[in-house]
Amino acid sequence: MSVFAKQKKSRRTSRLRRHRSIRDKLAGTAARPRLVVYRSLKNIEGQVIDDDAGRTLVGLSTLHPDLRGFEAEGDNRKVEHAFAAGKMLAEKALQAGIDTVVFDRGGYKYHGRVKAFADGAREGGLKF
């Protein structure tokens, strides 16, 4: 019986169940690491992880000093901030010699800030 079976269903436990299901199918290798996204209420962060070695290769959050003073031009500030974070993460990954990744949405629906982060990473040069 799974850990989630006896818990009261909440958004968090449902997301963690979806994330576990996704992680059973995805794995990052040295040749093609995993780009995982975490979304909080105010911020979003991404990490490029080599699951074989068990280490994070590149990581970035919207709390990064270069993104702290980010000014959005449109109405949806968080989505634009996530796009800029994805683009910056892709640039850091390319500098580290990573050009292809496996995208792990972390149990979140693929829309809004998660989609903007992925689109920013694609525009920055990462291939999914």
C-alpha cells in the first residue's frame, strides 16, 4: 500500500503522487540530465540533475540576484519572471556543456509558469 493511500487528499499529496508517477518513468543520465521544476506561490526554481551520479549540475531560482530586479512588461508578472528564469537556466546549462535534457514538470500541470519556464529554457538553447 502506498504512503499516499491513508492520507487525506490535498493538492500537495495529489501533486506528490503525480510526481512519483512521473519519476518512475523519467531518469536523468550524464548524457541527458533531468530538468526538474519546483513552483511555490511566489517563486519558481529549476535544477538540472544527473540521477546516475546523484548530483545537481546546474540550478537557478527566481530569487537569483540577477533576477531579483526583474521588471515585467505585461500584466502577468510571475509568468514573465518564470520565462526569464528558464532562459537564464538554459544559458547556465549551455556553459556547463549541457544541451539536451529530459523535462520533469514535478507533478504540476503543464501550463502557466511551468510552461513559461520550459519555453524560456527552449528559447535559451536547451533541447527537450
